[in-house]
Amino acid sequence: MRASPEAHPPAPHGAWLWWAVLALWGAFALLPLGAALLPIVTEAGEARAALLDGRLWRRLGESLLLVGGALALAVPLGAALAWCLVRTRLPGARLVVALAFFPIVLPPLVHVLTWYSALGLVGRTAVIVVYAISVLPLVVVLAAQAIESASRQHVDSLLLTGGIGLLLADDARRCVPACALAGALGGVLLISDFTVADFATSLGPKVSTYAETLFAHVSAMREGRAAAAMLPGLLVGSGLLVWGLWARRRLGHTFGRAYAPGEAVVQGPVRWVAGVLAIVVVLALAMGPLVALAVQTQSGSVFAEQFRLALPALRRSLLVGLMGGGIMAALAVLVAILARGRSHRALADAWFVLPIGAPAIAFAFGLIVVWNRPAFDAVYLGIGILLIAVVARFFGTALIPVSDTVDALDRSGLEAARLAGAGPLAATFWTALPLLLRPVAVGWCLGFCFAQRDLDALFMFRASQETLLHRLYTNVVFARPDETAALALLLTLTVAVPFVLLVAVIVFLDPWRRRSKR
Amino acid sequence: MPQAVDYALTTKLSRFSPIHSVLLLALVLFLAGCGESVPRQQVVLYTSLNEPTARSVLDAFTDATGIEVVLVADTERDKTVGLVQTLIRERSNPRADVFWNSEAANSVLLAQEGVLEPLAPPPAGAARIPAEFSDPDGYWHGFAARARVIIVNTELVAEEDYPDSIWDIADPEWRGQTAIVRPVTGTTLTHLTAIYEMLGDEVGDQFVDAVLANEAHLPPGNGRLAQLVGEGHIAFGLTDTSDYRLVRNTGSPVTAIYPDQDGIGTLLIPNTVGRVAGGPNPENARALIEFLLSEQAEEILAFHQRGHIPLKPDVPRPQEVIVPGEFRTMEVDMAVVGPAIPQRLEQFDARFP
């Protein structure tokens, strides 16, 4: 046993299990992706033609421009709002930060239905604004977390030596990796979207995005071209994510043992003006979809009728979300523990987040190739295939908060458990578990919500037919606007419920908060 | 400090390792799949028609035969593309018994790809449908059609100015006030392909150039286009009768014009149905196809709020649902149009912004 646990990085353990998990992940998550990309090799001529086609790069540029424009709006504004929320420390600010994450997990169609009607915007501007609104809360959450990582002692030292200017500079430095990760995650989620552009440019000049080219090649049954067209999106998406994770790991800060949150830095009337403004803006963006859809629903009877009609779909959606979130959270703990202290960590991160960067439709087609076999009937024809799809694609989002906490754990509990006779894995698992409850809850919540968000990519599977999102996509064309709004509201509430639970978890299971009270 | 550790518990549980959680998850996954085991008397239907419309017919089928229909429906966003691609990728181990396509072109393609198979003997109802709406080799059969009409906002366009030809979409007098769906999917893709294949590339190019020069709006689907006309954002545009009826039923000030009655005629696009080769329930598939090709199915679809046009003679229908003979139809050979779809799609995708 080492004399000083913090003086040495923990030694990685369970090598065989670690490699087994990596291999299993490859089989479940990356094999379908490989199957979807295989035509690049088997139809090399077609693939080359697609990659030399100017349309692909023009539209990819258009998508990057839209996403870049949205991030240019969302990142500085989100960081500023986060700073106001943390440094003014008004009552309820923590709650607002927790709620702020909400919009990123809503399906893009819900954003369009909300903000298109509310703001009356059309064209390229509308696309950028809707994208920015959907990403901004993610920036707020991660930036707030980064700013808050400066302990009271640290903040006091900065204020004493350099005043508010030095603190601002220090906070800005802390925000960089958080904003990088938020931008990367947001960018990946938006780069393959065409719902917003399709809807918002129904009138006026049409904006065709990267995903349109992919869709056209798939429709024209040009498998080689379709596979090649997926490649740039996959590279850009996974590149963004790996960079975001690297930036966070390299520049980010974790809570130390002596951590205690700082007091309000901004005082006087400015505190109230800035704090209230930040709370109002973030709450409006986070809760805007709920309010706007409630207004568009017009009457409770319409909502009740849609609820009755959608009950089987609601059950199925909840089942997929609950199980998907559970699997992701449990796997995240396992992977985070096994990955701790390994030298090839960046590669492992890339291995686990790669599917997030893949266009959803490509992933779904790959799943058909891999799983449509008589031996897998039980999985392919049931919700098993949906679980595989959502876990494989979004596991990375659950892994990030869990692995951050696991990396920050100190080893004293672990060493004590080992002395008590526990094996290395079991000791880690059971000593770490109490401290992991909060990030695991966050991971579960993300898994649940992304399962709701991404079901539209899985419509070709039988089990996805009776889901809320499927009904919504049907309603948006075939039902009255108030009925569509009611169904969108139901879907939004379904995603909102875990957030209420999450907020409760954050409030009651936050060890840092309890320590600061003591 | 981190929370205290329960060492006694730790010791007791020292035999438990995370590998157990992996095994547990695998079991959960398997059980989740097992929950979806299917009953015996069933037929698996993939349809690009929207689910509410399809259900109106399928419920009647189940009532009549006792065969449960497992329905896999595409969404408006994915049009027919998702299901067609799924059918092709599932070819080695087919999961569907029947494909009910809301148009014809992709059925031609699926027949070429070997996904569909002809019924022998042919279904009884097929004989009563005009020959031009079915595949001569029996791979697919047409029924219950939609017409490609111009939906007009009656508050924005005076009656004497109503358009009467698809070329009016390109009329400079209505610059920036007309619309056509971006023709990369669905019935608009079929429509433009038919114009190119039946009237020649020169006429097709002239039409496309004129539409683009006229700054026509390019919404993503016919339903959305009809909504925009109904809401008064657009004066008129090209859509399907089914989408027109949905908007009209909401009370919007719209009317439908059957275009080119003095020229090439109005394009009629039938629903089509075919049996999937090697599907798991071939006999039930036949029963469903027979039912879809019956007068009863066409009658249900005619009285549905989307008002499909019966192709068989003497099928009861609402007065507002007019049938071929009451308007001039465009002559189209689907055997020519269908195979041309992929190439035209790439062409339109490059041509339209």
C-alpha cells in the first residue's frame, strides 16, 4: 500500500476485462458502423465519385456554417449566462443550471415546432437561431460546472491579488474546455440534422444541408456513394468529440479534497440585475418549449385525448428510455472504473464516442446488416435492437460525467476495502459506488432522454413503430396543429420527468454541497 | 472527505464483480426481445402510407379474416425511402410479407431488385383494375390512387386567375408565390420523372428551369406544401389530392385544380401492393393482397378523410372524389418511369438547391 494515495496515479486493473469490454463494444457498436461503411471498399468507384462531387462538400460546408453560426452565438452567450448564475449565487440558480440541460435532449422537430411558431423566423437565420437555442443550455451547464470548480479559497485568493479582473480571466480559462466540449457535443448532434433546415426553409430560399446529400444517395440506392457521403460527417463528428474530450481532460479542473464552493462575487444591485436576468433567460430557453407547446395545445381536452391515444406509444417510449438509460449508466460505471489510469485513454474515449458522430440512418442500416439473422430474432424483432441502437450511439454521453468523477476519486477508500479483503474490481466498484450516484444519475438521465430523441433514426425497426416520436412525425403532417402541439408537449414532458428526478438527485446526493454546509 | 465505506458490505460482496452486471444486461436485452414474440395468425406489412390511413383498411381486413396485421409504417419525413432500403437490406432474411407502397415507382425498383415476387395465380381483384395500373408480370398491382393537383388559396387567387396547368407554377405573374416539393422523394419525384420520361428531356429541363427561375418555394413534403397554401403563405402549388383534402378539412380557404385538362392530363399515382419474396407468411400475404385489391378496400379509402380515388368501376365513393373518366389523366408507363427514378433523383438533387 502506498503511503500517500494522491501522490501516485492509481494503477489500472482488470486488463483482460478491459480488453473484453473494448472488444464487446466493437462488436455491438462499431461493427454496424463498419457494415454501413463497407460499400466504400466494395464499390470504390462509386465512393470515389461521391467524394469528388462538389455537392457533398458544398452542403457539408453549409451545415458547418449553420452549426458554426449557432455556436458563435451560443458559446459566448452561454458562458456569460453561466458566469452570472454562478458568481451572483442567487437563490434557485443551481436549479436553473440543472434545468438548463433540458433542451439539448429534445428532438430537433420539437425545437422547430416551438421556436418557428413562437418567433416567426424563416430561412437560414431561423436555422441558426433554432440551433443556437438548442445548444446554448448545454454551454451554460458545462461552463457553470467549470466556473464552479474554483474553490472558495482559490476565488478569495484571486480577488485579493488581482480583483475581479483576475477572477474573470481565470474563469474564462476554466470555461474554455467546457465550451469546447459543449460545442463539440452540440455540433455533433446538429451536423447530421436536416429537420430544422427542411422546416425553416419551407418558405423562401431553400437551404440544403449535408444530410440531404446522404439522403439522396440512399434514396437513389447508390450504396457506395451513400457510404462515402457518411465518411466526412463521421470524421467531423468524431473529430469534434475527441477534441472536446481532450480539451476537457487537458485543461479541465476537478474537485479537490479541500473543495468548498465560493461565495457570491458580484454584490449590490448588479448582483440582482445580472442574476435575475441570467435566470430568466436560461429558464425561458429551457422551459420555452413546454410553455409554447402548452399555449399551442389550447385546451386540456385536446391534450387528454392525445394522451389517451398515445398511451401505448408512451409505454413503449418509457420502456426503451428506462432500460436504455439503465444499461448506459451501469456500463458507464464499469468502463470508467476500468479505464481509470490507462495510458491509451484518449484512444479509448474515441472508441466509445465514435458512434455519436455517425449519421443515425447509417447506423440503423448497419444494424440491419448485422442483426437481421434468424438466430437474433428475439433481439431484431423486439426492443432489443432499439436498446442496442440507443446505447451504442449515446453511451459516450453517459460515460463523460461518470468517468470525470471516477478520475477524481481518491484512493483511501479503495485501499481500505482491499485491506478488508475485497478483490480489486469489487473494492473499486463498491467503494466508488456511493460517490458515483450523482454522475450515474446524470448518465442514466442522459441515456433516457437521448433514447427519446433518437428514435426517429430507428423507424425502420418494427419495435419503434409504437413510440411517441413516431406518432409525432405522423401527426406533424396529418393532424391539426393543436393535436400536434399536444403530442409534442407530451413528449417534452416525458423527457422533463427525469430532469425533475435529476434535480432531486443533485440536491440530495451532492457530496460537495453537503460538505460545504458542514 | 468522501463518504464512509461499508467495509463489511464490501467484504460480503467481494465475490461480485462488474462482469456480473454485463451478464445481467445481456439477459435483460434478451428478455426485452423475447417480450416481442409474435402470434401465429399474422401478416407483416411494410407500408409507406401513413399509419392512420392504412389502419382504416387493415382493421377491416382483420375483422374479415382474423389475421392480425403487424404494421411497419414509414413517416412523412422518411417518405418511402426508409422502408424501401430496409426491404432491400433484409432481402437475405425477409421480415415483411407484403409491401404496400403509396406510389408506384419504388415498387418497380423493388421488383427489379428481386424483393417482390408475383402471385400465382394472380389475385382475383387485379383483373378488375385497368391494366396500366399494374405490373404486366404481376410483381405489383395498383389500387386507390391519388391525383397530382394544384392546391390554390382562394383568398389569394381570384377565380378567373386560377391556374390550369402545372406550367403556371412557373408563371412570372406569380413569381415567388408558387411552390413545388423538392423532387427528391415521393410523388413529386415520380411526377417530374414522368414528365422527363414521357415528354422528353428538353421539355423537362424547360419546366425545371422555369420553376427555379420563378423562385418557387421548395417545401420538404406535399403535406407541408398544402399547409402553407392553406395558411396563406403561398398562392398555389403542386400537391396530392390526399394532402389537399386534409387541409381543406381544417376549414382552410383552398380548392384543387386538376391541371392540364386541355393538354397532357393530370397525373394519377396509384397505391401499389406486392408480396415480398421469401416472406414468413406467404398465404396470409396473399389474403391481405386480395383484400387490398377488393372493392371494399377502395371504398374505405375513398371515404377516408384523405379521399383516395378508386380505380375499379362502380366502387361507392363520396361525390367530391372524382375518378378517371371524369377528368383527363396523363398517360404514363410506370415500367419506363420506375427504373429511371434513381438517375433522375440524382439529377434533381443536383439541379434543385
